[in-house]
Amino acid sequence: MAAAQQSVTFWLRRWQEGTEGALEELTSLVYDDLRRLAARHLRAESPAHILQATALVHELYLRISPMQEIDWEGRAHFISVSAQMMRRILTDHARRRRASKRLPEPRMTFHPPDPVDILAVDRALEKLALSYPRHARIVELRFFGGLDLPAVAGVLAMSLRSVQRDWQFAKGWLKHEIAGF
């Protein structure tokens, strides 16, 4: 595992330096992780959702490929940014789909694997970020990034106990907020 993380970090650095083929090498190393992450998000979506995990990862690739100037810190940072971008892609897709069908906003439940209204989650998360930005970041990393609590603590340079407390608070806050939709 450590060798794989070092390899991801190595290719992130090569990509940042502009090395030819570095992004392709990086992609081959993290593709399976990103595909699993995308599939997990899509399982939480409505069964009528037409976006496939492979298409979500490919859309992510198109959006992330011009971002080589980011000072990538390693695999966890890359997955974190990818998770945020997947959230935006799914939110944009849901908005376009809803606008084209002119459907009312459905209600959602917060806990996967029940169907999740990504727009309701996005709205609630934006509202949470206004008052509690750190908590919102933890939710993004857990819910959209699929990171476990120790990984979140590492990405955010926080103690595991603080992340656990913030995660509990954020879940309760979001559950209460989303129930009001």
C-alpha cells in the first residue's frame, strides 16, 4: 500500500512538472479507486439515474486534466479533490436532468443505500459550509470522497477524535436540515 501511495505521489509530481504521459500513468493507478467511488455514489442515486460509473470517472478526467498546477500532496489529496469534482458533476447532471423534465424537487433520505437526492444534499452541504466549513469539508471527504475517518483526519491534519466529533455533529445537522425539504 505504501509503495502504491508513493507511486501515486511520484506521478502527481511528474504531472505537475509537465512530464509527458504522467497523467495517464496516474490515471491507471487510481482508476479502480475512482470507479469504485463513482459506483458507490451512483448506487445511492435513484434507480432511474442514467449516468454510469465509467462515464462519471471519464467526466472527472476531463475536468481534472487541466488542473496540473495544483500542489498535489499525495493520493488522499487527489482523491479528495476528485470527490469534490464528482459531487459537482452529479449536482450539475441532476440540475440539467430536472430542468429538462421540469420535475419538482423530490425529498431524500440521507443514509445510503437509500436513494439520495444529490441536489438536496448539495443545498444542505452549502448551508452547513456557511456556518461550519470544517464540518462540511469532513462530509465531502466521507460522503463524496469515501474516505474513512482516519484518512479524513490525515487530509485535514486534525486529530481523529476531533474528526469523529465533527462528523457526528455534521450528520445530525444534515439529517435535520434535509428532513425539512
